[in-house]
Amino acid sequence: MAKPVKSLLRAIRMAIAIITIVVLAALTMSYLSAYVSPATVWWFQLFGLAYPVLAIGSIIGIIALYFIHKKWMFAGLIILLIGSPIHIRYIGGNWWNTSSSTPRKTIAVASFNVRLFDIYKWLHPQLDKSERLFCQHIKKLDADILCFQEYASDDRKTKHMHAKSILTAGGFKNYTEELTVQTKNIDFGLAIYTKGKILQNGLINDKNKLYSLFADIALHGDTVRVYNTHLQSIRFQQDEYSLFDGKALSKKSFFERVGGVLKKLKSAYPERIKQANALIKHAASSTYPVIICGDFNEPPSSYIYTTFNRKYKDAFRSEGSGTGRTYAGKIPAGRIDYIFADKHFDIHSFDILNDQPLSDHFPIITKLHLK
């Protein structure tokens, strides 16, 4: 083989090895992001956001190292194995999607970020008769307790969505809502609907920012406390969305848009950890078994997820299958909606209704049984 060809092959092998080492180092940082508080070092969470890409890139790189340097390949495999506690967070615990016998006395709890019930027709193609479609979804969920985020109350003469319609579709008897974001015609916030009796309800908020609504609900002879939460949103606008959606136009340069994303992430992370800590502290004082659900705006590799997972069981990890993508929008956010339950519950099933997107989130539902 001619020397120029050998030199070229050597350079290619070296380049592959260096790229793989860099990706593996970044993957290691993504593991650490699950344990380093964003209140301390916020940018660690960026590695957590990139975890799926880094994990796939590392696997490809390790396969390539097999043909280049087997010792380095084994080092890469060790790094992959070290991250097993993070890897399994992205995979449902019910690997084979098998069904087990469910006790008669279960509580079906669902969570759905409805994005104002698509009042402003954000979806493409647009929904035809969206109220009817949302009601069909609510009926299909057949939940005992349904938590809505970005829930809207429409005061226009031609209302887009009626509370009565939700009550009828879900067979609910009671509901509580808190609408803290107010516009000219539409107010929105959080709501909890239930087939049981609401004994008490309350809020957890900070400086007029509502991020959790709770209710003590008597149902099937038991009483449970349910928290419906929507942690701090990043509040992307069209400039930021244009990085992920070719149809979204922006006059800003690529670097300006990336800078805007980083600025908003830096602002959101400390808020989320404060909200998460306040919620967990509040839940610890409950005299009833606790269920926490909602839109957390964080992936499973995040510090926020770790904070909740230390104290509560993730319903998807217990009985879900696949990778559990809950975000239906253009941004590759993956699973950011969760239902957590405390030690008093056994989890019997978990499902995601992803057959037809009605929002930028899919509704999720789990069946729980009090021990």
C-alpha cells in the first residue's frame, strides 16, 4: 500500500478515535448533569439535554473503535456501563409491554398539557372541530383524576372549550382550577378534574407564578393528595423555534438565535429547581398518599428528574414501554411529562395516547393501587 494511502488511513483512524473520545467525555458530563444542581452550575444541564445524541454517538464510536483500537473500545464500553443508571431512565420498565392482573380498586390518574385546547390553531394541519377531538381523548382516557396544564378558560361569546364538556366527556363530578395568566379574552393555568370528592385544594406559587395546584380527593373509599405541576417554561418564541422548525422564520442570525436559547435556559433552570424543592417540601407534609404529575419541562437525565425520583416512583419506569416520548412538538424534547407516586402505591400500568396529536404534548395515564 502506498505511503500516502497509509498516511490517509492513519489520519482517518486518529480522527475517529479523537471524535469518539470527545463524545464519550461529553457523555460522562451528561451523567453528572443528573447530580449537579443547576443552581450551582447551570450549563451542566446542557449535557443532559444532549444525552440521547451523545449516547447514540458513543455507541457508533465504540463500534468504530473495534476496528481501530480494541483497548480503547473496552474503555468506551466501561464508560457506557457506568451510565447505566441514566440509560434505564429512558426505557420503560415493562420491556415486553405485558399486561398483569389489575386489582379492582385502582385509581386511574392522567396528565395532559392541552396548550390552551389549541384555541389559536397552532397545529399543522389544523384540527377540525378541536373541542370534539379533545372530548374524545378525555373520554378515551377514562381517568378518575385528570390534571391539565396550560388549561384555558374562554370568556368569549363563542367559547372554544366548556368545563361542562370536560365534565361530561370524562364522567367527572368535580373540578378545581387556578387561572393566573390573564389575557383580554382568555385566562389559563392549571386544573384538576375528578370523579371523586375534592376535600381540600390549594396552590404552590411564587411571585404570582403558579407552578402547582393540589387537591385532596376522596375516591373509592380512600383519600389521596394529587399535585398538578407545570415547572418553569423556557418560553421559546419564533426566533428560537426556527432552529428546529424550517417553517418558523427568523431575521436573526444562527448565533443570535442559539444565544437566545442559552439565555432562556440559564434563566429557567434555577427557577425550576426552586419550584421543585418547594413542591417536594410541601408534599412531605401531606398526611395522605401523594401523586405528583404534570409537565416538568425536563428530560430524565436532568437534576430535576433526579430530585423527584429519589423520593417517588416514576410510573413510566415501572410499567411503561419503549422510550416514552411525551412531547409532540418540533423540538426533540422526548419525555418531559411525568406521573410520580409515593411508596404507598403499586403501579399497574402506564400508557401514552400518541395516536393523534391534539397539543404539543401527548396525554399520559397510569393506574395505581393503594397498598
